[in-house]
Amino acid sequence: MPKETAVYTHGHHESVLRSHTWRTAANSAAYLVGSLKPHMKVLDIGCGPGTITADLAELVPDGHVTGVDHAPGILEKARATAAERGLENMEFAVADVHALDYPDDTFCVVHAHQVLQHVGDPVRALSEMRRVCKPGGIIAVRDADYEAMTWHPNSPAMDSWLDLYRRVARANGGEPDAGRRLKSWALEAGFEDITASASTWCYSSPEERAWWSGLWADRTLASAYAGRVVDGGHADEGELRAVAEGWREWGKQEDGWFAVLHGEILCRK
């Protein structure tokens, strides 16, 4: 069975986890929440530090949630999240979405947030998600679309950031504009009952601008992404510093506004 070949572009630097730990079911999986029932058995793929996973566990109090991730180290943070919230209907494991180590028809819901943009074969991943989902169950996927991200005021440095990020993500084997492709991938994977939607994150208040610009400035200079940019010959350290400064300058603008578009699909097996 195929194994993952793509490289996770972001890594797990503190600047990345600053964003990941902000995520909740309310701000990142609202399209799914209304379909959850208390008894459901849920698989959360690419669970990261487990904040969405823990919310899902609270929403299925008579059920169970399994969080899996390709990176073993991040699962300790996910387990800590579960322990801090006193949740006992959760467990975590290492997994590859292209070759899930679960029997057919195991889960009522299979969820993946910001995963398919980073994998080598998203259609194969969706087929695996379908395989482990029970008949009548739900496969729920949400991914950002980088080319559709937009902001104000205009910033040449941030234009450079977007171009650079998309080039690096593709060089790593991923598809940064995954959001718009989710329905197409699901059709290719054999799904027929697909509900497609979209939603956004938006950052505009002084606190939001400081947080969003700061984490991207830090990520540009200090995360695994920065190393992949330089080692891959996509840009040098001086260019990265200019991009980071552009982020910080944008964050200081009183009229600053940034929107992240996400594609979403709910597929019935």
C-alpha cells in the first residue's frame, strides 16, 4: 500500500504550534459539528496538538475519538491537551493517511483539518478515509487555499511570501491551493454524496493582527519551513528577513485585514 512521500512544509516550531493550538471545533470544524451525535466513534487525522480533537471528544461524550498524526513527537502535546481537559474518551497513535492501520468500516466520522494540502496523494488519502468509515458515515475535510488568501493594505513583501510559500509547498510534494480542489479529489476517490462549502478565518483587530503577523514572521525565520526555503534554493536568508519584516509592518497597520479561505467537504459513504 502507498506510503506518505510528501514533506510537511511547516514542521512543529513554536510559531507553528501558536497557530495550531488556537484551532477549535468552533473556528475550524463548524461545518461538521451539526452532524455529530453523542455516541459516535471519530478518527481525527493530522490531529497535531489535539485542540480540535479534544473538542470533538467533548461533542461525542458517549463515543470515542482517536487522534492520529504522522509526526510522533506532536502526539505528546495532544495527550497533554486531553489530560488537561480531563477527557478519557480519547486515544492517540502515529498513522499515515495513505495507509491507515484500521479495519474497514471502523469509524462513524473520519475528519481531517489542513491535511490534504500536505500529502503526496490526496485522492488515495480520501480513499483510505472512506475505507475505514462505516457505511452511512461521514468523511469531513477542510483545507486552506493559499492563492485565495487576501489582505489589505497591499504589501510587496507579503506578495513575495505567498509566491514563495506556494513554490516551496509544491516542491515538498503538497498542494497549497487544496481548498478549491477538495470536491474534485472526492469525486476522483469515488464519492457521490458530497456537500461542498467554504468558510474563512479573518484577522483585523489589533490583537489579531499582532498574533497573525507575529507568528508568520517568526515562522518565516525560525521554523522548519525557513530551512526548507534556503536548503531548497528558493530564497536566501536576506529575502526571508525582508518577508518577515513585511509581515510585521502589515501587522502594525490600523486598517490591516487578512482573510484565509477554506474549502470544506462532507462526504457520505
